[in-house]
Amino acid sequence: MGFERSSFLYHWKPQIGLDLSQSRRCGDSIFTSTSVIHKGVVNFIMKTRLIIAFYITVLVCLGDSIQQLMADKETIIKIAASGKLIQCSAAIDVILLMDGSYSIGKGSFERSKHFASKVCDVLDINPDRVQIGVIQYSSKPKLEFALDAYPTREEAKEAIKNIHFRGGSTEIGRAIKHVLRKGFQGGRNEVPKIMILLTDGKSQDNIIPPAIFAKKSGITLFAVGIKHPQWKVLHSVASEPSEMYVFFAEHYDDAVNGLYTTLTQSTVCNDVPPSCYVESRNCLRTTIEAQKEYRGNHICWKGKNTGFYVKPMASICPIYGWKRVESKIHSRCHRTLCPDPCESNPCLNGGTCITESVEEFSCLCPLGYGGDKHCAGNRYLIPAGLVECTVDLIFLLDGSWNMGLEGFLFAKDFIKRLVQSVFDTTTKVQISVAQYGDKVNIEIPIGRYGTVWELMKDIDNIHFRGGNTFTGRALDYIAEYGFRSAQGSRMEVPHVLVVLSNSKSHDSVTLPAENAREREIFILTVGSSSRLFNEMNLITGDSRLVFTFSDPQELYGKVMELRTKICGLNTAGCYSKSLDLVFALDASHKVGRHDFRHIKGFVKNIISQFDIDADLTQIGLVIYSDKPRTVFNLDTFDSEGKMKKSLSLAPYLGGNAWTGKALQYITEDTFSARKGARLGVQKAVVLITDGQSTDEVTTVAEQLRRHGVTVLLTGVGEAQSQTLLRIAGNPKFMIPVPTYEHLKHYEANLVHKICEGLSQHMFFSP
């Protein structure tokens, strides 16, 4: 406080300080506070000089709320884990009443939304089973979406995520009356009606009568406490027995487990896995509130209005303090526990077990053990003969809130697997890792690490930063600063950027991506949602460079495919050279219909690497079994699209493999001038087979070479290497592949061999 002097008198000028220090506890005396924000010193002169110091502190106290489950830590972890596995598939209509008042505040409202999303995870949302709707209430209720608005769990969760906090007073009774008056909008007749009320119980209207009426109307009412709930109010509102219908939203997984348990115990849901069981344990719910109490009096100064000015006068003022008042409710908490199928460590050879459901699991196998569900067997090596990975590679990792910690850790694990696949076959790659949200952080500068294992450790040590998703800003940063020679990047090797993201960008990615590509940065994107495909396609400029997945195992299965894309870039020279290229595909019964599709997919991707033109690359296709058959000649197509369409229609033949006859046919017919072959142009045939032929092949292959045609052999399976070598004539033109499914990992290898041969004039030019 203080006085402000005029020419004749002192006017009263009050000054107030607020102590919002969280170090104070409710019940502390205002005179023992060490956190005084303002001292008001009153100086005034009448007949004497009196100095009085006023210490004014306004303490804001917030009570604490706790729900304590009387169980050991291991049991609590099991309850949380079980809550993520169980699911109710009954036909029920569920309305979520979410408190959006100022009493709750925006922070607690966001946590309520997270709980609502968790509720969706435990319900089988489907038009024929569970329907869910949301009403937000404060001064008045507002229907956010009706029961029949979103027929899938993903759509409902996305809609909940987009609900905005409204604010206002807290009128819970009015919200329940709204539901009673309007009904379950979008609901169905003859199915159980369930209302889940999220509240702190501090309503400004009468909540009990409408809650009683709702329960008498056949509505099952769950009361879920948020922020600092008044447990007695929640117990009086919920259905009976209240111990089965009251939960604490801050304990997300425990609360949804309790919700599911109640639904199964009341026979609403009857699809309980046989291995699961219900446990009942003591739980204590405590509310600690601050109450104001009278502590005594003290001398204070009050102003008296004389008509012209305020005259200060001594007076007696009360002293108030705050005390902590605890209220406790002893109750029982019923929870479902299910055995974890990963407890028995079913994954071998260092595989990571991922629980899929109560009875199902999957193994994330280390690189080289992917052929068995349990990662059993012997480790297969990284396929021999892969192109060396001579690139500078930056991983740009989404570290935003939308990515989340779980997605961030999964992305790091994927980067480690990809790094391992690269370093298993080459040491010529340089790697960097950057994380982005609101801004970009270079976590591992390019090439700044020791061994590959030290790099793995550095990746493990990258911490999740959070923030908003600004992918465009991150692309601009990498384009400008990521591949600078001063930072250790090499100018003579390809620059590759792999963007791992799980959320749409807050800014535009179009121009930043174009800028990066114009700087000759080769971009690939990896995302866990197909809804991001369009944005990822804008970033890469090519849909073939976009990798999406629905579960971790699917993405881990794409490690080698992504490695092939990254390491297959150094293939300069193909687009400016002339070449007559013929593919000879084994379509016999030994290949099989399914594997023949793998062969066709492999050839399609190879075709994309060449500039199809009458003056540059011409491609022909022959399939064979008992006899050869031309699908298209060298001069049939002058565009990639038409060629691929014709290849797609190539039939599977069956029968025996007469490889020698097929090569003879190519020598005499396909490489003839009347079928489009050009004089003075390098020629090659790519033979894809398991090497087992009904007739003799070596002599015919030698005849092809005498006619100026180079034979590149892709031998699949357990073909004898000596047999393959005799057909190819040179180990440089031989590519052994373990299985037809592995062909996709050798696309870059084959293109590299063809382009290398063209650049070094290793092919003949008859």
C-alpha cells in the first residue's frame, strides 16, 4: 500500500501482491510466508510520523486427489497391460459427457480427451456393435458428434482429437437433463444405454435428481473423476454398486480396464477371453481440499470517507489462514488381468516380442532371422552381390507431439535396423540423424561416429523433444545446411534424405521439397498412415519412393527394399546410352504361378530405370517353358507405360523349362533387324531362371555371345553356381538370388551391372 501526495493531502492508493508460489502448502500462515511479492509501506504525516509495513500475500491453494490401488507394482503394470488388450464387442450405445468448463481448464480437458480416446480402444466400434457419441457441457451442453456419426474406431478417435475446449460455468445437472430430453441421438432401440460422465463433481447446479432419474430410466451411469474430483459426489451419481462405476481418468489404462471389467461383470459384454480373470482389491480415494479458517485479529488501517478525502483510521481486522482437510473413501476396485503371451519369451535369437492380443503375439526378428514366426533357425546373411552403398544419408525423424513417444521409439528402432543392413555390406556410407518439430536439431552430424555399434548407441541416446510438426521448415533446413561439405558431406556421392513422419505438416511441403530435389537430394518417405500418402508423395515427387505400413512387422519387412532404393542411386550413365535389351523369363512349372508374379514385378521396376526411346533403350520380352513366346519385340513400344501394361498381361505357362531353346529363339528371332534390333548398338539379354533346364544351355549361350549379345543371368534358388557361370560366361554378369521373393532386393544390383557394362563398353556392339 502507499499514499500518493497532492498539494494538500494524501490520497489512499492500495497496492496488492499475489503470491502464486507452488512451494506454499494449504494451511501455511500468511505471516510465515517467505514468498512475499509486494511490501506496502504506508508513510503519512499528521502530527507524528508513523511507519507501518503491510505484508499482503494471497495464497491460491489447489487440493490434491489420489486414487490408490492396493496392489504391488507388478500387478498394477499387468492391469495396465491387460487394459490395452481387452475389448468389448457387444451391441451398446455409449455417450461421453465431457466437462468443458473453466473449472476443469484446458489442460485437464485435453487429458479428458486422451481418456476418451483410450475408451475407444477398449470398445469394438462398429455400426453393428458399439456406437459412441460425445457431448461437451459447461454453461450449456453441445453435441460434438452423434452416436451414428463415426462407424470406426479410427474415425471416432480423430473426431475426439479435434474437439475444442469451450469454457463456461459447470452445470452437470443440465447436461444430464439434455441427454434425457434429447435421448441418445443416433442411437438404436433395444440396446443398452451407457453414459460416461467425466467431471470433478463440482457442479453449479443440482446434479443428484437428474442422475437418479437417468438411472431409473435404464441408463448405466459411469462417473469418471478428472482433475481434483469430489469423490462423494461421484459415488452418489454413479450406478450401483458405485465401487464398480467410479474411476479416475488420470490413470488411463487402469480406468478403461475397470470400465471393461464392469461391463463384463454386468453381462453387457460376454466376450471375455477364457484365460483372463477378474481380481477385486482395496482402493483408497482421497480428496485434499483447502478450507479457510479464522486465526485471530490484528490492527489494520481502514479509510473513512469524509466527503473530500479518505481519512485512514486504525481498526481491528480478522486473520484468516488455510488448512488442509482430507476426505477418504475406502472402496473396492475390480480389474481384469490377462496373461501376456510374451511372458514366456517365445522369440528366439534376440527377437523382440510384441503382444498383439490376449492370445497372439508377433516377433520383431533381428536382421537375418525373418523367415520364422519365432525368429528360429540360422541367421541368413545379407544377400551377396548387393550394390555397395556409396551415399551420404540423413534420417529426418519426426519428433513432434503428434508422433508421440511410442512412435518415436519405434522409428529409432527402424533406423537402427536399416543402418545395420547398410553397414553389413559396405563402409562407404556416411549417416546423419536429425529430429524436427518446431525446429530442426542435428542429433548425429554426418559421419561423426566411430564404429557401427557406437552409431547404434548414439541413436539410442536421442531423446524425444516434442513440438509441432513443421515438415516444410525441416526440409528447407536440410536442403540448406544438411549436405554441406564443411559439415563433412561429400559432393561426389549421391545425397539421400529419408523422412520418417507420423503426422501432417503444419506448413506446406511442396516448395521446400521441390527446392531439396532441385539440389539433387534424393528423398524417400516412411509413414505409418495411408492418410499421409498424398503429402509424402508431394515430398518425394514419386509414389514409388513412399513407404507406408500398418504395423511394425510390415515395416521391418521392408528394410531390404528401402536399402535397395537408397543404395541403388549411383547408376549414372543409363539414360544417355543406346541399348537393345531383352528379358527372358522362365514361366515353367518349376517357377510356379505365384513366383512368376514376383518375376514380372521385378522386371517392371527394372524397366523404370531406363529411358525407353527408339534412339536410346529398346526392350523386348520373351517368356518360355516348353517353347518360347514373344510378349513384345524391341520396337513394339516406345513408352514405359504401354510396356508395363503388356508385361502385366504376360501369362504363366507351366510345363517344362527349355532354356536352351528359348535362348536360340532370341538369337535368331528377337535380335533380328525385322524385330527391331539395331546395328552398332550394344545388346544384352537378362535371363531369369532357377538354372534347371530340360535341354542343354551352355552351347546356346556361347552362340549368343558370338553373335554379340551379352548374357546377364539372375539365378534364383539353389541353382549350381558352376552351371550359372557357364551360362553367363563371366562372373560379373551373374547374380545369385536366394528366392523369388528376394528379387526386389536386387533391382539396383542388376541395373548397376547393366549401366556399368554400358559405361565401360563391356557389352558387344554387333
